[in-house]
Amino acid sequence: MAVFDKIVSVLESIIKALVGLFVLTLSVMTFLQVILRYVFKTGLAFNDEFCRTLFVFIIFLILPYASLHNMHMQLDIISGKVEKAKPILRSVAWIVEFTFFSFMIVNGYGYALANLKKIASSLQISYYYIYMIIPIACALGDIFLIYRLAKVLQAKKKGVSWLEAYESCMAEEDLERDED
């Protein structure tokens, strides 16, 4: 498990660094474009497409990060009323999330391949490279879900209930998030 912890930690660090870099770049490029358009009455030809691509990359890279830290939006209407339903509902949610990510890996790669010969007009790169963020991010999401499941199963081996195992896994993540 220590190796898996290290791999997930490295992947998470890479995601955070990339998202930070992309947000900074997006902010600078947007600010630059505004200054160029309204002050100098000109603009960068590639900037709109570049910023749009960065925005898509940010969104897709946040998906696995949010999955790792259980930060996706949740409605606890049922689980808040029936405590015994929580483990079942969380298991169903994980299965749905894993299935979605797996579906997006296969179809996202197919979509990227279908756009291999299309070239982004102002960036002059193949859309394949832009759309590959979909299967890459979803593969990371599946890896992080498997990691979370492994953490719950590890806690379950210690003889606790499913709900306690899940809650202990989430409590560790909350503590780690507070330390960051």
C-alpha cells in the first residue's frame, strides 16, 4: 500500500502543479488580451483558442482531484435520513463514478483519434492532443477511485463496519487537506 500511496501522492502533486500553472497562464493571457484589445486596439490571434484549451484542461484535471478527495457535489437527502443506507449509497456512487470514468476513457480516446487529422486553426496543433486530456484525466480518476477503495478495504480489514471504514478514509483525507 505504501507504493500506491506514493504513486497517488506524486500524481496528485503533478495535477496540482499543472492546474496551478494553467490557471496562472490563463489569467495572464486573458489579462494581456484585454490590455491589448482595449488599450492598443489589437490582440493576439491565438489567445482565444489557447485560453479555451487551457480552461478545458483545468476542468478535466480537476475531475480526478475532486474524486480523490471526495469533493464532488453530493446530495445527502436519503443518506442523511437513513444512516444504514450510507455505505450502500456510497458504493453505488463509486460504481457509477468508476463506470463514467471508464466510459469516458474509451470514448474520449475514440473522440481524440477521430480528430487526429483536424488542426486547431490558430494554435496549429492537432485536436488529438487537445482531446487526449479526456481519457488521461478519466484514467487518473479511475486510479484515484481504486486507491480510495483500497483505503476503505484496508480499514475494513481492521474489523470496522463499512460506514466506519469509509468515514475513517474520508477523515484521513480531511486531515491531509487541512495540513495543505
